[in-house]
Amino acid sequence: MSKDSEVEMKDVELNELDQEKQPMTGEAAAENGDTISPTGTEKNGIVKVKIPEDEESKFTGLTKEELLQVAGTPGWVRTRWALLVLFWLGWLGMLAGAVAIIVQAPRCKPLPETNWWNLGPLAKLESLNQLKVKGLIVGPIHNAKADDPTSLNFVEIKAAGSMEDFKKLIETAHKNNIKVVLDLTPNYNGRQPWFANTSISDVAEKLKPALVFWNSQGVDGVLLSGIDRVVKGIPSQWGDIKTIAQNDTEGKRRALFGVTGETSVIDVSKLLNSSGVDLLLSGTLRAQKTGTDQAQVLQHLYSSHSQLALSWNLGDRSQGHLASLLGPDHLRMNQMLLFTLPGTPVFNYGDEIGLVDQEADKEQRQKNRQFFKTLSDLRVKERSLLYGDFQLLHNSTDSLAYLRYWDQSPRFLAAFNWGAESVNLNLSHPLLPSSAKVKVSTDPNVKADSEVKLTKLNFGSSQAVLLEFPYVA
């Protein structure tokens, strides 16, 4: 091959290579606005550059300016106003509903003003605090020979102990929230509580300064037996005695309790009105032989007097203990009777354990005490038993049933059977439901917490039951 041919071949290869390096012609570059080299011989090669695709942007919320711009649009303005109106309408609706509930709801019945002796049983007991006893009757402990008025000394207590011992008793009782009532019956060992009729006035005069003395020693009240003779025989002096005994000093309410031998409900009711005592103990309830008689006594006294002035007792210092008077078999049912009646129950020492003259079984005493404590706890806690109204439901020769209720508190129905046979009571009244729960029972066949139908209330001889049911509007 000649040299000229080799030169021509090299020119062809260079031309082809230049075409690869110059994809755009001068005309194309000019059309695209690219600048052409002044020499016209410089050519650009192909450069392949891979440009990454834009990543999808994430929404991060509106800016403050965008938010203000959107919030001012008519749609959002209307939405905000609608929500605001709904909020206030809902709030006003709830307020109106609350007011309507308060207005239409039955108002709570105001509690009656009570004194300390109305809040728990009065008793002559030792283990008082556990039994919820609120008052302790002490004495008589003053010097007085039987039927000898000249030996009477109301402020001398050497036979029972020293004055320091008595003050310690009062202090200890007060620490346990127990009030102390002192029995100042003048002739407590003799035939007549106030000696002979001719000496009543002299005894009353001796009693006046003694009342002042014992008040200064911290006693919370005084008990006097045989007050019917004093009230009727020397009414003016009795008025002085009552004023001194009930003296209210430093906001401390002192009590005057009376005891009468009267058993007629009419006479007892009159004496309660004329004497002005805070509580009057009598043998009225003990003298009634049937459930019908007891129901008449209860109904008469309850309808004639405030229940805060009523007191109920079966045994006392002179008559003896409850179990001795009524028999051990009737002990618990009569304890239940006293605890559930409207008024203040009064027990003698030992009544809580069924104390009798002869030695009793220790285990049985403990059971009796626990039963007494159960009733005492109930009376203190339940307003229906403490303040409640009294509604007689049934009475017959051998059985008695009544209802205690207060405002919206749970109701209590007490039923008693003194007969020799079991009884089946059909109790119906607008205040009664169809059934009730057994709260306390002396009948082993009627278990506590069981449900019984009031139209078929069956329990045994010498037994009693206390039923509970809720208030229904």
C-alpha cells in the first residue's frame, strides 16, 4: 500500500471519531443557543451523567402563616362557631340536669336534737365501752340508814370508798365518752324512798345543797326514785330540785332521771308531763302480760310524748335482773325489745350476760354478752333504731310486731312471740316490701342474713327476729 493510501485511511478514522465526539452539528448548536468556538474546529464529546430522581417530600404540617390563612376561610369559621355552640349547649344541659336532680330529690329529714342519754343504753355495767353504753348509773352510795332520816348525809360516801375514788371513776368514764349519773334516792334501804310523808319536805331541803355539791364534782346527772310523792306533795320544792339538778353550766347538759312505782300507763304519762324529768323509769312495760297490752302501752306513750323523753326498762335495782324476772329463755327476745323500741333502753348490771342469782354457765354468759353487743352496735349505728318513727304492725295475746323507720335509712321490723307455740305472721302494710333480710334472730331455725317473706313470717316459741330492708323511693 502506498503512503498516500495510508494517509487517506487515517483521515477516515479520525473523521469517524470526531463525529462520535460531536453529536451536535454547528447548526444544531446554533439552534439551541449554544456558543460555537471561534475557530469552529473545537468539538464537545458525549458525557453521560445520571441525575438521581427527587425523593418524595414528607408533609410536616402547615406553617404559622399557612395556618392563619386557612383558619380565616369561611368553612373553618362556621365549623368553629358550631362546635362552640354545641359545647355551651351541652354544658348548660348538664347544669340544668344537675339542678333538676337536686330540686326533685327528696330532702334528708333533719336529725332531732338529742342528749347523751338518748344515744346509747344506760346501764350499771363494767365493760361499758365495748357495749356502746353511753351512761353509767352509780349508787346509791351516800350514807343513809334504813327508815332513819336523821342519819341521811347525801355527800358522805365512806361506805363505798373515798371521794378521790369517785373522782377517778368519773375521770375514767369521761375518757371513754361515758357519762356518770349518781343515784341520790334518800331512803334507798328503807320502805319508802323519801322516808315518811312528814319528812319529805325536810329531805328535799337537804337534797338541794347536795345537788350543788355533786354537780361541782363532775357528775353528769342525778337519779331519784319515788318522785311521784315529791311532785304531788311539795311541787314548789320539786321545782327547785329540778332547776338545780338540770343546771346547764359551761354548756354542759345535766340530766335528771326519775323512777316511779306506778304501772298504769295513764299515771306514768301524767307524771312524765308534770315532773319535767328527762327520763322516767317505771314498771309499766313489765306489768303487761300480753302482746296486746304491751302494744297499747307503746302506742299510748309514743303518741303522747317525744321519743327522746321515753325510756324502757324491765329490771332495776329493786326488782332484780332481767334473766331472773323473765327467765333465761326470754332474755334475748326482751333485750331485742328494749333495743328496738323508740326511746332509751335502760339495763341493770349483769343484764348483758343474763345474770341470775345462781351460778350460770360461763360459755352461755359470753354468748349472751355477744348478743347484747350486737344489738347495742346496731342501735348506735342505725338511725332508724336511734331516731326512727314507730309503726305498730301486729299485736295479739302472744305476739307483737312493729316497724322502725327514718327518712331514707334502712328500715327495721321487730317481731316477738311470747306464746308456747310457734307463730306464723302475715304482715302487710304500705311501708313493707314482700320480703326482708334477717338481721338478728334468737330462733336457731331463722338464720341471720337469710331472706324471709313477710306474709309468711314463721318463728318459734319465746323467740324474736329483727328484719332489715332498704328504703325505696
